Amino acid sequence: MKFYKIVLAAFIGTLIALVINFFIKVGVVSSMISSLSKNEAETSATVKPNSVLYMKLNYAIADRTTDNPFSGLDFQSMESKDMTGMNDILRNIEQAKTDPNIKGIYMDLSSIPTSTATLQEIRNKLIKFKESGKFIVTYSETYSQSAYYMASVADKIFLNPEGALDLHGMASQVMFYKHLLDKLDIEMQIVRGPNNRFKSAVEPYFLDKMSEANREQMDKLLGSVWGQILTGISQSRNISVEQLNQIADNLETIFNADKALEYGLVDNLYYKDQVLDELKGLTGSNKNINAIGNAKYAKSYKDKNMSKNEVAVIYASGQIFDGKGDETANIYSDNLSKTIRKAREDENVKAIVLRVNSPGGSAVASAIIGRELDLTKEVKPVIVSMGNYAASGGYWISAKGDYIFADPTTLTGSIGVFGTFPNAKGFLNDKIGLTFDVAKTNENADFGSITQPLTEFQYAKLQENVVKTYDQFTKRVAEGRGLRQTYVDSIGQGRVWSGADAIGLGLVDQLGDMEDAIAYAAAKANLGSDYKVTEMPKKKDFMSRLMESISSSNADKLDAAMRMKLGAYYDYLQGIENLQKNTGIQARMPFDMIIE
């Protein structure tokens, strides 16, 4: 009897614990929904007279504002961080230009962990904003290079008297895994396309420093991008490029705010209260400043264009993977192909702008997406707008566009193919004491196992496949760009080019941003001014996205949390993860480039 009492007590205790746990989860989710719904409602508020558009761009700016309700959410404070995408930032600046309630723009800048092409597009939009006669003011306690590049367009640049302005030049650090793999007794078996000496994505697996070919392309790229940055600052601040380089070489302003003022890099050394007083004077306010952030301002106005003609902007952002997945973070062949088909079959869509911001990925997935674009091009114009990256697989899907726009600092090309196949036999056998045996029906039935090295026959087959894929890649580029395949090979071989250099090589048609691409697409479709812009894939409603986010994998949530916490250091963690992810045949760019 005592036994049954114990069992019954345990059962009731477990049941109570489950019920309590259920209600705790309901409470947490309800709290999240309440908080997020409140934020959603607040963003629809009207703009007060004499307002300032407030920008704090201290995050990795995506091409498009995500519809994920948990994006940027601090789970401790339950407050949402502004993570407005470039599309809404550009629209906000354009809207603010003619909005009678907006007196100017105030940017509170410190560091912007975003690649240069995105910064350049926003900066160019700010330059056009100044034509309205409205002010742009910036302030920071410490300007990073990226933040100062953005700030340099302002009418007034303010720096804290005890602050600093970091101007030191550009560097791109590559992480190498060779010694780590040696210690673990893991061999990364590499298969590259013929003479793909610039395809340096695989170098970290078997080298401990850059090859001469990689250093050559890195020096060229860094010089091109840094030149663009210095030219922009020079034109805005009327300081010569030579003097800017001298300031950078001597680290003149990193620890000395007075030097930044002396050289004319900033206009005044102010504390925050002095900046606020300046803004009050500019807005004619005697009390509090009416400031509205990007996320809120984007919800304060609506597109009143009722045209039935649409130019569809299709976003292709992130690494390219096979199958289905979360399209807000990466490109999946099934998802993007479906979106392209929808645009092709929609009679209202008269032209397509493919916004590519991708370093590449799976060669098979790239080919699948490319096929859908080829079919679409037969019935309506397909114009490509390149963002930060349109390289390797990203260039594969771009190559047959009717016309290609790129930013001067876009990283593109990287026409090459490689395969990585780990051999963990030494690690498994000698490091942790695991051995394996196999029974098989055919000679190569266990092909692809990490428990043993590739045979000569298997390696030869892989090499044959890589050569074939590289041939298909260069042939596609040659057909799309009207070039000889031998010439494409000569500028290919895995080499990455800046958008500015890609023009002369025939890989890009024109330097320009997404707005230029949209205008060109409308003209190509003979739409005149009778069209509206539609973004695809269509955003899901709040509750649908919320439920998706709640049910998403713990891995996705952990990844999002790590990205927020680690900031710029997240890329190093991602590099380690790529050891596992990027196996098989890949068309992927070898590195990222941030101007921090």
C-alpha cells in the first residue's frame, strides 16, 4: 500500500510541476506578445511638428527590415532594439526630405558593424537629403571608422571632449584552422577547380597564413575600398586624401579629440547636453526635442501609389543553401525559387530587381536559383542590384541578369569552385579511442564517411565534378555577359573584385544603388512613372511570424542571441561553424570585409 502511495504522490507531484511549467510558459509568451504588441502599436504614432529623425545604426544593417518579432529583442529587459533594414532607412530619409514635420536628422553614432557598400548607399541618400536644406547633425563619444565615414556627410559633427576618432586604415583579418586541425588529427581534404589559385576559402584548412595570390587580391581590394572611403571623407570635409592617410598612419586622433578638431575632422567638442541645446536651437524648441526613431518613423507613413504595375524587388541575402529554411537569415534554393516563380507568374509584376547580398554557398542551389531566373528573364526584365557581396554563388545567380548594378565597394566575382571533405580518422581513432568497421555491398558504398580518407579513385571523381562545375560556372558567366569563356577563366580562378574594378572587367554594367536598379527596371519595362515597388517575399503577419519564432529551433534562438551578444566577434564563431557546415561542392567567397 505504501508503494502505491509513493507512486501516486510522485504522479501528482509531476502533474502539478507540469501544470505550473505550462502556466509559466504561457505567462512568458503572453508577456512577450504584450510587449511586442505594445511596440507594434507605438510605432504607428503620428510625427509631431518640429521633429528630428533619430538614427542609431549600431548593428549589422540588413538589406531588408525583418518581420521576425523577436529580432533585436532583449529578453532580459523585454525591450526591442531598433534593427531597421536598409530598405526602410532609405525610404525614411527620402520621406523626411519632404516631410514638413521633420526638421532634420540626428545621428548618434559610435560603431556600425556593416560592410562598406551598405554604408555607401545610406551615405549617398543622406547627401541627397541635404538638398532639402534640412540639417544633419551627428554626435559620438568615440567614432569608429565606419561611424565617421557615415558622419562625414553631416553639416555638424560633434565629438565628446574626452572622446576619440578612430582613423587608422583598413585591414582584413583571416582566421586559419590548420594548427587546430593538426592538433585534433583531422585532415580537411581539399578539391579545387583548375588553377583556382585565388579561391582562398580553403586556405585556412591547410595554410597558417595567406598565400601570395590571396595577399595580392586582398591588397587590391583593400586599396580600392579604402580609396572610396577616403575620397568620400575628403569631399565632405575638404581635407586631402594625402592628409587623411597621414592622420591614419600616425594614429593622430585615436586618443586625442583635440587633434580631430584641429584637423577639421569634427566641428566642435561637445558634451551631450550641449548637443541637445544645439538641436533645440535648430528645431526651435524650448523644451524637449521631439525625436522619432527609424523603426517608428517607417510606420508613420504609407505608400499611396495605387498603380497596378509593379517592379518586384526580390531579396537574396545570406549564404546559399539547398532546400528550405528561414529566408530572413540565408538563401535557400526552394524558398527563393518559389518567390521568383511567383513574380514570374504575376501579371502585375512587369519587371524584377534581384537584390543580391551573398558570398555564395552551394553550387547546386546556385544552379537551381539560376534556372528560375533564366526562365523569368524570357518573359520580363531581370535587373540585378549588388549589395555588400555578390560573389561566387552570389555572382552565379547574378550573371545572366539583363543589366547589373553594383556599388563601388561591392565584393563580387570570386568565380571559382571548391570542395571540402573532412577525414577525422586520426581524431576518432587516436584522440578519443573510437574505431570503425564496415560491411558494404559495393566498392564505394561508404563514400563520404568522415571515418576514413578518400581513396585515389574517389578523389579523382570529386576533382572531375569540381572541374565540370567550374566549367559550367565560367560558361554561364560568358553567356550572360557576352564574353569569351577563356577570358572569364582568366579573371576568374576564384578572384574577388570590387564593384569599381568589376566595371572594367565586364562583370558589372554600371555603378549604382538599388534605387538606380529599380528606375532602370521600370524603364526597361516601358513603365514611365506609372509603377509601384513591391518587395518579395511578402512579409507575414505579426501573429504568424510570432508563432514561427516561438516554435523555431533552440539552435536558431541561440544563434540569434550569440549574434547580439558577440557583435563583431560573432564572425569568428561563424568561421568555426563553417568547418562543419561548408562541406561538399561550394561556390563561396572566402572572406568578409568590414571597415572597423
